[in-house]
Amino acid sequence: MKTYLFSLLLLAFCYACGSSPTDMQQNAPKEEAIPEAVAVSEKTMAMPIDSSLDIDYLRGRFNPATHPDFTKVTPGLTDGDGTYYLRKDTYAAFQEMHAAAAKEGVKLEIVSATRNFDRQKSIWEAKWNGNRLLEGREKAPEAYPVPKDRALAILRWSSMPGTSRHHWGTDMDINQLTNSYFEKGEGLKVYEWLTSHAHEFGFCQPYSPKGAERPHGYNEEKWHWSYEPIARQLTDLASTTLRDEQIDGFEGAATAVEIGVVEKYVLGVSQQCKE
């Protein structure tokens, strides 16, 4: 009897509200469907960065040979040089990429890796003072007597000390240091493999062709590849922490502010390496 009376009361209430029990069931709030988990490769996931990394790390003011996050690269994966260092996470990812490429007949070898501030300073100042020819054909002091013009000429292919991605241990140069090598023959095969598969291992090409998508920064470098899960976070850190005035300690450093080197060069990378 109690059940019967409750049913009658419920019907009366529904009619008074202008809704039927069926309407009430249809209008009842539904539980949101839980989306299926998306499998994301560990190599492309955002990886935690040690909170101790700071402005000195960004500027390469440390020794990779003694830094706990770095390891020496075996000469078997390089051009034979046994002095290259990379971050351990970057090196592990490259080893996997190297093995995958080898299975498809593609040879990858590192020809340059981490360069700290002191190493980059020696390269920069040799060009700045004319002891090393620009692009193998001209002495910078003679060809570009105005400091800003000289700096811009060097920046076509070389970074100012304190601004290079090679400081971070996430970036490497592969096989050759000329775009022409990657445009035909074996080099083209290597480049096509990298552009098709490098992202599967977390790598991107930071210096894509310059244009509307990347109006500033270094010229295109088909050989330069960056371990994006770490390098992207360091790029973000540079965007909030690094200032032109902090690029110092070498000849020609005063031009950093004139040029806006952080915005145009440190942050002037391909969209692929920002996403």
C-alpha cells in the first residue's frame, strides 16, 4: 500500500510540473564519458627539468665533463671524436634513433655536440678578430668594421657565447655541416629519414628555412637536431629568464642588446620545436 501511495504522489508531482517520469529520466544529468587514455611516447612527453637549472646553465657556464646530467658519447656514434658530451636523456634518445636508422640502412653520426660557453667563446672570438675566416673567404674585421654588422655576419652560422642551444646538451650536428650534403645522394636519404622519423624519438630541426614562419635567427641548418622534450622547456626558460644584457664576457658582446639576440636568435626557432 505504501508503494502504491508513493507512486500516486510521484505521478501527481510530475503532472503538476509538466513533466512525465520518462522526461525526468531523460533530463537527469548524465555522467560524462571518460575519454580513452591516449598513448603518448615517452620520448615526446614533457619531461621534468631539474629546478636547479638556472641562467648559468642556459648560458653554458658549466663543464659538461663534470656535470651529473651529462655523459660522454661513445666514438662509435660520432665522427670518431671521443670528446663529445650530451645530456643523458638526449643521448639515450639518440641511441634509439641511431639504431632504428641503421636498420633501414641510414647512418647517423654526431659531428658536434655540447659546446659550453668557453668553447663557443673561442669560436666566436676567432671569427670576430679575423683569425678564422667567415665562411672560409673573408676576415670579419676587414669586411665588417662596424661592430653590429660584424656580429650579424658571424651570426649567420655561429652563435654568440651564452646563446647557443649547443650549451644545453640537447642539440647535436649530424653527419655534415653543409646543407648541400643533405640535398642529394646519401645525404638526401639521411635528411628524408630524419624529417620522417626523428620526431618519433623526440627530435626536431630548430633551424628550418627562414621565411614567414621563422623570420629571424640563424640560416637553415639541415644538420642541426634538437631533443625537443628538454630543449623546448629550456627555450621557455630562456624566454622568461634570459635577457640581452646577460649575454656578456666576450669580444663584441655589446652588440647583443643592439641586435636583440635573445628574441631573434635564442627564440628564433622553428614552430615544430616550440609545440
